[in-house]
Amino acid sequence: MVVEGLRVRHPGADAPAVEDVSFTVRPGEVIGLLGPSGAGKSTVQAVLARLVRPVGGTVTVLGTPLEKWGHEYFDHVGVAFELPASRLRLTARRNLTAFAALHRVPVADPVELLARVDLADHADRRVATFSKGMRMRLELARALINRPRLLLLDEPTSGQDPVRAARLREVIRAEADRGAAVLLTTHDMDTADRLCDRLAFVSGGRIAALDTPRGFRLRHGRPGVIVEHREPERSGGFRRVRRVLDTTKPEAADELADLLRAGLVETLHTREAGLDEVFAALTGDRL
């Protein structure tokens, strides 16, 4: 998928919701759109889901301009936005069966999909009885029913406990490994860091920066290590000290070696900028 110079203006708005946005998502790649509410992330997704028509720029999906696709577009695209679209009166199994019948391509096994998102034990429960987290997992399963080549996800780990969020990240990564191009929005730093191959920082309707999570941390972090160690006191006891060593200075290595030899070090880790810190530094915005 290739997006070039995308521009979107909502009716009556004073300024464009999206201005000159360009990026690509290759097969097998997970790209994350990271930014605060109102930054334009969901508008980009809405264009790709054919819910919003842009006023400028081009979008090419699977080698074909977006405007030239017909109804068959959704045989190749899976969409799971934050507000679930499931039919509440039906069971989870019947929901997936009903959506599968809308496609003209080979579909996945609904029971297998429910197992992948940890809903196998609830396959025959009405969706009206599901929690928000369960409905979100069913939404992801629905988006995968047609084995999509492009997967559009909005906050895919929303409402999940840490264990289930990790499980959903595994499911999404497996789709990318299968060859799907994945574009997702998220506020979850753990998901952005662990799942995304590249991140686009979105602010004010524009992409402010695009890089890998590691690339952002390395380019904008400060070199050094943070050492927590015990320091002897005159009374004969010890107090805990937190010290930042600048590893660009030769004396830092000697200082750390002395602490290690004395057996005083309690914790040691590198000083890296968090993605929220990098985002704020690059955009002046807060997530």
C-alpha cells in the first residue's frame, strides 16, 4: 500500500484533518500510527476503509488506485475499529459465520479464529453478554475471516489485560508473517514498541517523523547507564544511591568497574528515551 500527499478536510472545518501525509506499508510489515486524539490517525484509517473521501493525494492498495476498486475491495481488506460492529443478538460463532458469507473469497474457520483470540469457550454465547474486551477480540476475529492482504486496526489491544494484549499482538504478528500489510493506530506504548516494525508520529494532521521504535530511541536517547548502588555511611551502614554515568566519558567505565568490584551495584540499565518522550521532543505534543 502506498499513500502519497493525502489530504482530507471535513465539511465545515477551518483546517484540514490530514495534510500531505505520505507513507508505505509493505506486505509482511506492521506500521503504527502514533499520536494524540485528534491528530488525524483515525481519519487516515477511515480513508483506507473507504469511509471518508480525500480531497487530495493518491492511495494505491494492492497495486490499484483506491478509487478504482469496487465492492471486491473488502474481500482483500480486514477492518477492526475501536467501536465493534458485531451483531449483539447473535452468538460469536454465528457472527463470524454471517460475516464470512459476505465474502467471495475462501474464508477462515470461525471456530479456529475464536480460539486464536481466546473466545473458544464463549463461541455460543450471545455477543450482548460480552465485555468490551471480549467484543474487541471478536472484532479482530471478524477482520481476519477473509484472510486479508491489508489489515486496518484501531487500538487492537484496547480493553485487554496484559496477558490477552500480548496474545493479540502474537495474532497480529502472525498475520504479518503470513504476508499481510498491517496498519494500526495505538496509544499503547507496549504495543507500539513490541509489535510495530515502523512508527509514524502523527501530529496536527501530518506525519512528523517515521522510523523504527529502536531507531527513535537510539537517535533521541541520551548515552549512558543508570546505576543504583549502596554507598557506605560514616555510621557504618549503607544508603542507596542512584547515579547516571555518561558512557561517552572514559572515566565512566572506571567508576562502574569500581562499583562492580566492590559488590555495591544493585541495579544497572541503559538510559533510553521512551517513545512518549521522543514524541514530545519531535512534535511538542503529548500522547
